Amino acid sequence: MYRTLIIITLALCVSSCVSKKVYTDLQSRYTAALDENERLSRENQENKSSSARYKNLLESANSQLADLRKQYDEKQQSYLSLKNQFNALQSSYLEALKNKENLMDASSRMSREYADNLRRQQSAIDSLSAELTEREKDLRSREARVAQLENMIGGVQAKLASLKNELMKALVGYEGKGLTITQRNGKIYISLENRLLFPSGSWQVNSEGRRAIDEISQVLVSRPDIKIMVEGHTDDVPYKTGAVIKDNWDLSVMRATSIVRLITAHKGINPQNITAAGRSQYEPLLPNTNADNRSRNRRTEVIITPDLASIERMLQDISID
């Protein structure tokens, strides 16, 4: 639309028949389009930071889980060693008690020394018994925290797997048409080649693409707790500069925004949980060495991230010492 406005503006200027008001209005629309492009670029940077934060959070959770498991094993070994010492000392004490009756007629000095030794052993047993009790409590507490964190991470992964299966069932009709679904790095990636979504060089979604996005949206409506990132990608062929689109950066952002508008048109999807971003040509799936590779690199990805807030809160509450 903005390209048409610019062409009209130039035509009117050449013919010297345009009014100042019309020219000013067209100029304002062009300026607004540039401002919108700048805003989307800023949002793209913010969204990169947010995506990296969720990835780091999941990696931190897995790392701390590994630390808890290691410390649990170490505490358990220490507990078993202490328990063996306790058993040995208790056996020694019982043996001493048994022998005491046989030594009652020994000298007073030996009797006092023996009684002192018994008291020391009893004191040591009491001390070890108290420490064993504390170690047991600590071991049970750590075991419970490890199990809780494992359950939370397993629950997130199970929800992702379930969501992936729902999406695959909903999109089964698009197999072989440029649509793939993968799960990696704790996220679901729905990749749609641009031949399924857009005419060449355009950011207007075609009818088949609208149907695919509608199928995706209907599944996502039932998952209000997820975050959605829509990323546009191009090949390395430079875009022919126009009135609205200047380069592949602009094109990738505009295509992502078009998909976001279709998704957020469904009631039940919170616009606060969805982000549009453009990656231009700088994250290709394959080297841009032939037409087939370029076709696969021209894609839009819908990236679904689970809600990790509960895991984050638990990691803040757990003190690893």
C-alpha cells in the first residue's frame, strides 16, 4: 500500500497537480511506516534477549539439578560411613559392658579407668547418634527437593511433547508442503517455508497459509501459559528496494508481523505472550548455494516456549550448600 502511495505522490508531484494537504498526508504515512519498522527492529533485539534468558534459565535448572544429585550422592556416602562407625562403636560398647562384670574384682584404679572409658564411649555414641539424626533429616530434605525439581522439569517436557503431538495431528495435511515440527532446546519449532505462506517478495499471507496458521492457532488457544515467538527468515538474495520494504531485514519482520496478526485474531491468545521478529538472511538452515537450499531458508518459524516461572521460583528458593 505504501509503495502505491509513493508512486501516486511522485506522479502528482511531476504533474504539479497535487495539493499540499494530499502531499503532507502521504508524507506522514511514509514517516509512520518508517517509525513502525524501527519499533519492530527494537522489539526484535528485546525478543532475542528474552529467548536467550529462557534458554539460560532451562540450562541453569538442569545444571542445579545435576549439582543436587551429586551432593545427594555425597551426603548418602557420608551417612553410610558414619552409620558404620556408629555400629562399630556400639558393638565395642556392648562388648565392654559384657566384660565389665568379669572385671568388677579388679583394682580400683583399673575400675575407674574402665568406667571413664565407658562414659567417653557413651558420650561419643550420643554425639554420633545426634549427628546421624541430623544427617538423615538433611538427606531426606535434599532427596525431596531433587524429586520436586525433577517432577517440575518432567512436567514441562511432558506438556511440550503433548503439545507437539496435538500440532502434528492438526497439521498432518501439510506434510510435504514445506511444514515441519521439531522439539529442541526445550522449545517447539514450527517451520513453514514461505512458498506455503507468501507470494514471492510479498508479506501478504495466501489462502493456504491462512488455513495452516488457523490450524496452529486453534491448538495454541488451549495453552494460555505458553510464550510464542514468530521469526521471519529470508535467503541471501537482496530484496529490491521499495517504498516500504528496504531490504531483507524489513521483509522478514513484515512477514513475521503478518503471521502474528493472524494468530492474535483468535480469541484466547494473549497478545502479551506473542512476539514478532525478523532474522533476515543471517540464520539459514542450509548454505545458500542453490535454488532448493534458498527455498528452504525462506521460511517463517513459530517458536513455542513453555512457562518456566515456577522452575525459576524454585531455583531461587533452593539453597545449595
